Amino acid sequence: MENLKATQRKITNRLKSLEELDGISVEVSGATKGTIHVRHENHHAPEFNFRWSADHFIGYFINADGWQSQAIVSLYTPMDAIHFVSAYTELNNIRAKQKD
């Protein structure tokens, strides 16, 4: 059980590293049933919700109208979170309707 809590904490910390990018916020709520919301201040930027399951985070894409997709990503390890952070950064760099 302690190992799962440590993994949850490490994954959360990796996702929070996205806050180092301009305009991105990462909101964490809940201690044992963790929820993480990744959003950007721009309307046409990728937004995700992560919910802690029994042993991993399940990620859902949130569209511009606030609708949540089916599960699209699972984060079991801190390295999975690093891969997500890299992918999110790339998505954010090519998002729709950017200013010139």
C-alpha cells in the first residue's frame, strides 16, 4: 500500500512539472482518490483530467465544451507520467488557433 502511495505521489509531481510552462495550471485534489486537472489558459489548448484508480491514474481528454472523453491514457509509473508530459508539451506547441 505504501508503495502505491509513493507511486501516486511521484506521478503527481511529474504532472505538476507542466506548471513550468507558460499558461499551464495543474490542480490536484483528493488525497487517496486523487484527481489531477491539467489545463491551459488558452481556449484551444489540450486539457486533461486524471483520476486515481486502484493502482494507476486514468487520463481523459476534456474538449472545449467541458465534455470528457473515454479513457485515453493510463499512467502506472513515474516514467509514464514523463512520457505524458513530453507528449502534452508537443501538443501544446502545435495547438489550434495560436497567435502568429
